[in-house]
Amino acid sequence: MKFLCVECDQQMAFGERQLPGDGTLAATFKCPKCGRVVAMLTNPMETQLVSSLGVEIGGRTVPAEPFEMVNAMVVAGSAGSPAWSSDAQERLARVPSFVRGMVKKIYADYAKERGIAEITPAVMDTARSELGLEGM
Amino acid sequence: MAPIRTYHQLTDPDRSGLGDQIAAQRGRVAERLAQVGRIVAVMSGKGGVGKSYVTAHLARALARAGLATAVLDADLNGPTIPGLLEATDAPRATSDQGVEPVEGLDGVRCISMALVLEDGAPLAFRGPVAESFVWRGAMEAAALREFLGDVAWGRLDILLIDLPPGVQRYVELCDILGAAPAVLTVTIPTAESRDAVRRAMRGAVERGSPLLGIVENMVGGQFEGTAADELAAEFATRVLARIPWHPAPDTWATLGTRL
């Protein structure tokens, strides 16, 4: 996708990207000749399509992490899965993102197998001990 | 109004570097697979013919024969490889450089969406529900790309890729690899299977995949027909094995030697 300032016949340059958090994306482009700025606004479906390509508009500032899309976008659980207490969620959030999805699955499977309805830090400690998952 | 310049006529550098980002993804896959001696896609075009069953048992036979073997379960919506290989651990990232595959029976390494999803959970993606058909296929292709590029396979003699029914995942695989992989085809004896598998094989030939041969599965039971022989003649390839309902212990080893 490129933007052309028709009046100047100049390719517009990327300016900045904003992710307001509602699934949409805003990206600005500026004409290097006349300075006109336009904003490209994508709806959630269009934004999703871009992210599915594993690319970032505006360029990557850090290299992609392993399983970046899988961990970020795949819903590992389903209805009937154990709930996560807020404390447990905070603790899970401290796990590096590239491994978070897998760690979450380990705890979720542990809880489901034992009929535990809510995962708490205490449950996580017990699971770590029983499963030999020190460091998770 | 003067004609507006076309996309390809705009050649200024793109700060987003989308082309470079895509190239980096491909480079990551190529780098990861550089230690893989051989990639074989197991495909059918027809569901229920036992692709995953054949893939898993073939992988085990190859591993028992001393080859470093792994299976990538590309059936993201109906993954069964971990169950067949009794690989139950969750894959773990050893560092930010890669994800360790899970080891199953006979030392076969594997990766599968079944190892990411909780038991029984369907594959679902976060995102807008409306018109998800627009982006879901792209998400699945991205997952396949990450399975190929982010798993620390290590040195492998052979990587089997278990494809789902149809040809879409095969096409995605070709695009991600940048080349058409060798293909092993699985069918059952029936005419219905023959017709479905023919389409898949034709698609594979058109993309440039070498055909390694055909495995006829579920032979000797209620399924009647000569699908494997007909397809072998039509595509000038071999019938590598006919797998009965109750395979003998050496069935898989023999198939492994014919690949």
C-alpha cells in the first residue's frame, strides 16, 4: 500500500502509527513536497488482515519473537476452561511473551485435569512444584 | 486529469519496509530449515484416508532406522499427530531464538496446534468476529509460517509435513518455503478417493512438486477399488505401499526404505 499526493505527483512518506486499542489502526502519510498529511484509518477486519501477515506498518523496531502470532492471537482455551484470578493474570503477564501462551496452557491443563475452577498464584506454585516447572 | 502513477511506478523507499519484513520472514524459515536434509509433504486432497496415521507411523519407522525425523502437523484445525506420537508436553521456548519441538514415540520430534490449544478447544483467533473469513486463512498461514520458521528443529534427516485435506495448505506451504516440496500421496482404494486425490496431485504437479509415490491405505477391508494403481499410471509414479487394516510390523519400515 502506498500513498500518492496527486497534486504534487509525489509518493507520500509514512509518518506515524497509532493503535487506539479498539482494533483499529491509524497511520499518517506526508507529502514531502507540499507537506500535506493524510491519515489511513483501518477498521478491525482490515487491521487484523495486516497483523495476520506478521508485518508492522511503520516498520519493526524489535525482531519478531518466536510464535509471536500464535501466542498473541490463538485462543488457547475455550468455554469450560479454568478462570484466572487477577493475581495469577498479573503473574502470567510477567512471563516473557514468546513463551506465555505455552505456559498458560500448562497451567490450564493442570487445573482442568484436577477440576480446579480458578487458577491462583497458589495453584501456580503447586503446579510448578508438581510438574517441575521452576522458572515459570 | 493526468493519469495517476501506478503502484509499481512509485519507487521511493518505504519506511515501513513491508517488503523487507516479508523477506525477513522467508529468510527466517530458510535459515531454520537449512539443517533439514529433506522435506516431504504428506497430502491427499481427501479427508479420512489416514494421512496422519501414515505420517506418524512412517516417521516412527524412519526414526527407528536411525534417521533424525520430525513431523510438522499442518492440520491446524484437526491436529492429531501428537496423539499418534504420544507427544503430550507443551512446546517450550529455550530462548528467544526458537521453540523446542516435542519428542514423541521413537524420538520423533513434532510440533502441532494440538500442543498449543487446550484439550478439546477448537482453533480460534482473537479478533473481530464479523467477516472473520477475510482474515482467518491468512492467520492460519501465519501459524504455519511460525511453525516452520520458529521451531528449533535442529539437524534433521527428514521433516514430514502432515497436510490437511484439500490443497490450500499445500499452496501456502509452497509460498512459505519458496519452493514446492516433494509430495507423498495417501489414498484409499475407492473411486471417490481417487477423484479427490487426483485434484490434489494435479495441483502439486502444477506447482512443481516431485511426486514420491502413493500409499494406498485401508486395503483389504470394505473399501473397494484401484485408486492407487490408476493414479500411479496417470501420474507416472509408484505405489509405494498398500497398507492393510492391520499392518504387519515391517510394513512401515518397508515404506520408509522406498521414499
